[in-house]
Amino acid sequence: MRQLSCGPLWRRRARKESATSTRTYLVRLDPDLHGGSATPRGVRTQFFDWLATTGAEVVQLCGADRVVISAPPEVIDQIRDFEYVLDVELHD
């Protein structure tokens, strides 16, 4: 599997939680589904609003269509089912 990476564009300190309850993941949103960028159509805003209700946390923004989050496996399973999510993988 191809390793995705992102630059240090924005960082936010993750909440301290049990290492067994959360892991860090890179989530790629589909820019083609929404006219060339995930941002103008509000997909990213909807995604972040939804994340806030789950207890997951944004760790790092990696451009318009990628974000690193800290979340429990149950939340990641839900994210994988979203139409606008291309890929979810563990991030070190």
C-alpha cells in the first residue's frame, strides 16, 4: 500500500487518552466528488463538525483534502463508510 504523507501545515495537540482507545490516522477526502476541491463545497467543515460529536480530534491539517486525526476504531469504521472519504490509513 502506498504511504501517504503530509507536511507540518498546522498542528494541534491531541488530547491525552489511553493508547489502547485511540490511534492516529490519515484521512483523504475525495476532491473529484466535489468539483475539484473538498473545501469549497463544505465537505471538510461537515467532516470536522461530525468529528467534534465523536470525541475524535484533529491532529494536523495536510492541505485541502487530507487531515490527520486521533480517533477510536469505532469512529474510523464510520469514516470509511463516508462517500467523500477516499482512504483511511494508520499514521505514525
